[in-house]
Amino acid sequence: MTSHATEFGLALIGLVAGVCGGMLGIGGSIVMVPAMTELLGAQQHLYQAAALMVNFFVAAPAVVQHVRANAIKPDLLKRLVPVAALSAVLGVLCSELALFRGDRAIYLTALFGLFLLYVATRELRNLRRAPTADGDEVSTCSWRAALLVGMPTGFVSGLLGVGGGVVAVPLLRRVLRLSVRSAIAHSAASIVALSVVGTVVKHVALARNHPEYALIDPARLAMFLIPTAIIGASIGGRLTHTLPVRTVRGAFAVLLVVAGMRMVSRSF
């Protein structure tokens, strides 16, 4: 593949990831990582480092749209974000265990693919159920709720290099009784913080544990992903408040099934 074709492919990946991320309250990594694997081959740690960088630029424009729609309550984030950030550090450290380094990084690719299939299965199952009415939304986040939502969100974000929104949104719905759109908005706000923390820790890990990569390599990928991701995220953030949620999530689930099966098959 020529360099121009690669650059165009990365730009297109950034756009699609941005739209999906902004619309669904996720960072976009679950689009970017499998797409880069298809485009450039398996380099899981490199892609996770690049995707964590891009997640900030996917989530931030979406947060602006959510703030304009008065969908974010700062009091909900005061305890949730610190817990999730600390858990993200733990997740990154676990991704750097000997089990997932060198030739064994393929196990992390397989784990990522299985995670995509799990999320897709959950989405499709939820679409078959009758919509549940939203309860009274909680306006503040207790430490118990912060642990229940923030720990799994942050850990998955750090371990797999994802934004964590696919974990955060259903937990915010269940634990804090947020509406779908409100959960998406608060998930996006959390991802802004998680992406910064995850990027710093993952880059330190790359420098210490992965001599096959230069520290600048993730940024080289990100520079082609970020501009179109910003455009896509701004579009997606607006679509959250206009498009039917069930239609969007159904299409997204199908995308995850295809991407998850491809990543798992690559691992074998």
C-alpha cells in the first residue's frame, strides 16, 4: 500500500471513529484499533497508544455539543473521574504484563476482539428488549457509585486502549439511572480525562517495554487520525440528540461483530 493510500485510510478511519465516538459516547478506539489492524497489520500496543491519544480529540468536541445541550452535570463527575483515572493506570499496567508483550501481544489482540463481540452481543440483545423508562436521575455521584462505574470503565480503558464508553454508558444507566443521552454525555466527559491519563502511562510503558517502537510512532499515526476525528466527533455529538438511538446502536452492533470476528481470526 502506498504512503498516500495509507494516509487516506487513516484519515477515513479517524472520521468514522469520530462520528461513532461522538454519537455513542465512546472514545472511538473500538473502531480505530481493528481498522488499523486491517490497514497496517497487527501491532496492538502501538495502535492502543495512538488510539488513546485520538480519544481525547474524539471526546472533547462531543462534550462541547453535550454542554450546549445542557446534558452534563459536573457534580456527577467529581468522584467518577478520579476513580476511573486511577483504574485506567492499573489497566495499562496489566496490558504490559509479560503475557501480552512481544509475540504474545497477539493475545491482547484476541482479547480486544472478544471484547468487541461481547459488546456487540449485549447491544443486539438490548435492542430486542422493550425500552425501559428512565428513573429519576441522580444529581451527584456517591463513592459507592463511583467505584461501581469508574473502576470497570477505567480498567477496560487502560487494558485495551479504549475510551471506556461501552462500559460506562450501561453502568451509568443502571447505577445512576441516567437517560441514554445523559449517560452518553457523561461518558464522553469521562473519556476526556481517561484519554490523557492513559496516553501518558501507555507511552511510558512503550518507552520501557517495547524497543521495537520509537516513542514518536503513535503520534505519527495519530496526526492522520485526529483532524478527521475532530470533524466526525462534532457531527456525532449533534447526531446523539437527533437520530433514533435504537437505529444507531443497531448499526454499531453489526460493525462490532464484523470487527471482533476479524480480530479474533487474526489471532489464530
